[in-house]
Amino acid sequence: MIEYTPRAIRQIGALVQHYEDRHRPEAIRSLFVALDAAERRIESNPSAGLAAPRPYPQVARKGRVWVKAGRYWVVYSTAQPPVIVAVFYETANIPRQV
């Protein structure tokens, strides 16, 4: 199992709250399915991610890799073991939030 930073946990909590406020339980399920898929991809091949999402090359940071899972971007550290450091919805203004 991959660990999550407190920041990533807060971001996930904010997404869940957003979906709860809008009565979208299916979106909450989809979020957790996506996170599970991201964890499996990271565990099976930690170096398979991107330096940054293609539309946002300016958010690339040394020691961080991005992977797309469902409708979410998951950012993780390249340290061993990998740690998930951020989670964004695909249409979020990522440069403003990084």
C-alpha cells in the first residue's frame, strides 16, 4: 500500500466533501477506484509516470511524477518507497494549485 502525505489526504477530503455536497456518491466511488488504480500502476512501475501533465509542463518538479487515473491526476514522489503527494481533478486549474 502506498502512503499519502497530509496534503494529498486534505485534497482527497475536499473532493469527497465537494461530491457529498452535490449528492454524487458515484463520483466518490469513482475517485476511490481511480486512486486504487493509480496505486497499482505506481507499485507495478514507479518510473512510468510523466514529469508533468502535457498541458502544464511548468508544474514539473524534481522528485515528482504524475500519473493519470480515471479523471484524476495523481502526483507521487520518486523516493523509495513512493508517496502520493497530491491529487487533482483533471479539469482543475493545476498550475494555480501546485
